[in-house]
Amino acid sequence: MNSATALLYLSSAVLFIYGLKLLSSPRSARRGNLIAGAGMLLAVVVTLVDGDIVDWWAVVVGIAVGGLLGGVAAIRVKMTEMPQMVAAFNGFGGAASALVAASEFVRIDGDLLEIETAVTILLSLLIGAVTFSGSFIAFGKLQGLITGRPITYPGRQAVNAVLLAVIVGFSAWGIIDPVALPFWVVVGVALLLGILMVIPIGGADMPVVISLLNSFSGLAASAAGFVIENTALIIGGALVGAAGFILTMLMCDAMNRSLWNVIVGGFGGADSTGAGPQSAEGKPVKSATAADVAIALGYATKVVIVPGYGLAVAQAQHACAKLAKELEERGVDVTYAIHPVAGRMPGHMNVLLAEADVPYDKLRDLEQSNPEFPRTDVSLILGANDVVNPSARDDATSPIYGMPILDVDRSANVVVVKRSLSPGFAGIDNPLFYEDNTMMFFADAKKALEDVVSALADV
């Protein structure tokens, strides 16, 4: 590597790190994404030109085609489908890294393959294949192509252990005698392992799964960087892997779950579908109308809005922002309480509200929101379920006991906008719905909010 190439790779790494730092704040995230993207573009161009792999026209055509596909996807993919898109990106990233390693293995004569290179090739193939198949199982669950419930079978942990043993055994063979068979066996078994790792994981844990697979895609890229001795790929992959793993652990802490407990799977995954009010075990609920909700909100001094996946499904973020504006014009203090695992991917609610131009300073995290609920007149829950379930705090027998929640039940009044009383992703009932200070507004979130805005005119 000549000094100019090394300097340009160093420049791209600096752009990666600076862009990643900007991603830590919603205000600078878009700029950080562009800066990190520019760093990757620089690294790709330098690699292709320095290695004399293709000519400039091929580089331009590749950028144009990739840019066109990315632009079409960015425009056409709905915000509710963003978790699926992230899962697909993770999968393609893992596949790309595995293909890089595979191509290098094919290019090098087996007799000339050094032990260090064989190890990094096997790591990239293993992690990339697991990431690819696991990510598209996650995609299928999020898209509804596969049930969101955990798919379990007897002895699944023993099966996974056998598959891991097979991978270790064939990897050892490939390192000692670098013939083609053990490498391709590792790829095939890793693809199966990725599927079997994700199918037992329910919808409640999808934010953690996406974060973990994102980390895997970075590790696969870093391993591929060692295979082809590319500094930019090593650094970029390491950054993605580390950031993804840190986010994974934060998601686990937000649910009071260990990473091992999530990977073992078998928890949650109930579909939150159904229509109309129901009473669980004969418990009474207070049904509300748009006029009832408008009166409660219109005469409030402080309102906290808690968005959940129901908001995303209904594409109700703009209606939510409009209601907040109407209330603020009446002098009501309106803020948003964002739980770390609300929705189906990390930051899902932040992205939705940003699309509706909700000011960043109105968003509060869990630690900021909980002290405010005792002073809140109305907490408006929009499609959230498990993240506001008091069982996590009060019922030691609950499967989600110990999970940090938003303490909305400590508000003077709670309004829950939901299509039915069916459980959320964790698959358990929510006693909040039956509290004396809770009103249930059974409706699609977007229509409900639009009706409340109309009713406010008469309050």
C-alpha cells in the first residue's frame, strides 16, 4: 500500500468515526449519515482504483446503479417497513462480506493459503452466512411472511450445539488442509444455524435481534477486511460491530433481559390484532369516544404522548403532531415519552416523529419521563402495550417482571388508543387497560387522532 492510499484510507476512517459520533444525536444524525457515507464512497473508490480492479466508468456505473436502487427504496419503503429494510440491509451486508471472503479463497491456490488467511476467510464465511440467513428470517417475521410467534421444537438447543460442533470441526479441517469441501460445508451449516437461531425468537425481542445482526454484519465485514488486507474495511466493520453490540446490550438492559435469554428465544411474539373492545377474564373497561378524549386533553395542563408500534402501523405520526400543535395553542404542555424498545427497531419512534417534524426537545427518554408522570394530567398511549404494562413493575410472576417501563399509570388520567385489548408482542395481558383512571379508545390511531382534533373544536 502506497502512502497516498494509506492516507486516503485514514481519511475515510476519520469520516466513519466522526459520522458515527454525529449519529448519537437526532439533531446531527442526518449529517452524520451523509459524512459516514462519504467516507465509505471514498474507501470504495480508492480500493477499486488503487487495485486497478476496474476502470473509472465501471466505478461511475456502480455508483449510479447503487444510488438509484437506494433512492427508490428510500422513497417507496414506508416508515412502518423500515425495520424490515434494516434487517434486509444487515443480511445483504453479511452476504457481501461472505462473498468477498469466498472470492479470495477461490482466487488463492489452496496450497498457498496461509493459516492466518484461512482463519479470517472461515470467520467471514461463518459470520456472514449466519447474518444473511438470520436477517432474512427476521425480515420475514417483521413483514408478516412468517409468524411473529416463537417457532420452537424439542431439543433445539441440542441441535444448535451439534451444528456449532460441526462448524468447529470442519473449520479445523479447513485450517489444517485448505481444500474446498470444509469451507463450503461451513457456509451451508452456518446458513442453517442462522435460520434456527432466529425462528425461536418472538416479536417482542425483534429490536434486540436487529441490533445483534447489525453487529454481526460489521464483524463479518471486518473479517473480510483482514482477508483482503483492506484497512478501511477492517475499521469500518469494527465500528459497526462495536456500535451494534453496544446497542444490543442497551436494548437488553431496557427489557431487563440477558443477551443469552434473548438468543435462546421462545418468548413473546403474539400478534396485536383484533377489533373491538373485549374484557379479559370479565374485567371491565371504560370505553371512550373522540369527544371524551378531546375533553380530557383540552382541559389538561400537562399531556404526555407515548407512541408505540400502533402509531407506526396506522401512519399516524402527522396526525399526532397536529393534535400536539392544537393542544399547545391552547396552552397545554405536551411532551413525548419514548421507551428504548418501543416499535420494532431501536429508535423507531424517534424516526417516525422526526418525519412529522416533531421538535427534538419535546422527546423524553424513559429516565426523563418517569419522574413527570405523577404531575401529568393525561398520558395518551398510541399503540404501545408492553412498554407501559405495570406488571413489569408490580407482578413478580409476570414474564416481563423487572423490565423498565414508562409509569403512565401514575398519571391522573390515561387514554389508550388501541384497536382491541389483544396482547402486544410479549403475548401477555396489560392490567393498565382496566384501571379506574384509564379510558380505552378503540380505533385505528390515525383516525382516532383526526377525530379528536375535530372534537377539540367544540371543547
